[in-house]
Amino acid sequence: MKSYVVLAPPPARKAGVPDALRVLFVKDGFSWPALFFPFLWMVSRRLFLAAAIYIVLSSALVALSDSVGTPAFVALAALRLGLGFLGNDLRRHFLARRGYVEIGSASGKTRDEAEIRFFMNRPADAVEAALPIVRPPAAPGPVLGLFPNPEAAR
């Protein structure tokens, strides 16, 4: 059985799509597509910053492998293997930076089965209840430096 981490999205910016339909299931464990097609996997998962870092890092490894004497193939294979092991963790990290919140885990033979098990064991409003609370913006006014409160009148 595969296990999945369930991530709830940030509150919807536009109406019409319920938050329960936007919940993501990210597989926990090794990512075969990240091993064999790392750049395409990152771009398809909208990990553009990670894809740029991957290109820079792989170019640096190829350049350094000539000076060190290690074949470039070995260095790139090690990079890809590391990405295979950490690819799904990398995806969860970037989703958390976008505002997604981990609300649980699920397991099943397929992702569809994991989704069914997850939603069958939760009340209907539990997904919406797990979403983060959005704070209203601070009161407008002059702010001194990085302090969050407006400057007091003198």
C-alpha cells in the first residue's frame, strides 16, 4: 500500500471551486518520474525554482567532474537518485510555501482508493475546518521599520 500526505489549499481566491475539490494527495516515498525525467517532473509539478536550481547544480556538477576526475555520468546519477528519494518532500515543501496546510494522511493501493478512504473517515466539513484562518490586513498608517504596529502619534 502507498501512503499519501493530504494537503489543504489556501482559501480560494475566486468562488466556484469548493476547497474539498482542491485538496492534494502527495505520495510519500520514492518518486520514479523524478528519477528518470527530473526536469520535466519539476516543471509539470510547477516547481520552477527547483527546476532552475537543478539545471544550475547539474551544470556545476558536470563542470566540476572534469576537474575532479569523476565521470559526469556518476555525478548526475547521484543527483537524480537524490531527487528520486527527496522529490515528493521537495514538492510538499514548495506547496507549504504557497500556503497549503497538511491536514492528514491516507493510504491505499492507488491514489483514488486513498482519496476514498480519507474522505470516508472524515466529516464533510472537516476539510474546511482545517484550513488556516486568514487575518485581516493591518490598519493603514505609517509603520516604523519592520515593526508590525503603526507608529504612535507624538
